[in-house]
Amino acid sequence: MAITLTEKAASEVKKIIVDQKLADETVLRIGVQGGGCSGFSYSLGFDNAWDEKADSLEEQHGVKVVVDKKSDLFLDGTTLDFHEGIDTRGFTCDNPNAKKSCGCGSSFQA
């Protein structure tokens, strides 16, 4: 799989699934879409379905992670983490394929 989920990120995902009472078959869907300040932006959300032909599925730290095969190319080697600090709180992507990122960190150029 193109992306690695840290234990901290997985813990936060599990907490959200429980808090929002999402179904047992819920997966974390991670992808890339056109847009943002730098050309591409990350998409992160929950889904109840995945396509064996169009998606990759892997369980990491008890979380089922799905990445569509088109996004796989842009996310190869990426680590999804969860940051909790005084100034910010949320998921972060450390993407070695990003040649340039915008100031807010939500979009990148590949």
C-alpha cells in the first residue's frame, strides 16, 4: 500500500468511528484530487464500500485503509499522522512525492 498510518492516527480514526457510531464495515478512504493552492489536495473520509479492481485495501493498526489506484501513484511512501498541539490539531500527510506544498499544508505539487 502507498500509505502508512501511524498508531496515533489509527487511534484517532478508531475514536471517530466509535464517537460517530459508524458501521463495522467502515473504511478510511485516503486519496488525491485536483485543486488547492498547489495543484493537488488530499482527501480523507469514511466509506462503507470499496472496489477490489479500483482500490487497494490494507488493515493497519486495526483500521481498514482504502486508497484508489489513481491516488496510489501520488501517495506512494506517504505517512498519515495525527498532530495535537497548542496551535493545530488534525491529520497530517508526510508525502515524499510532494515537490512543493502550500503554506497550510493541505495541497501539494507532484
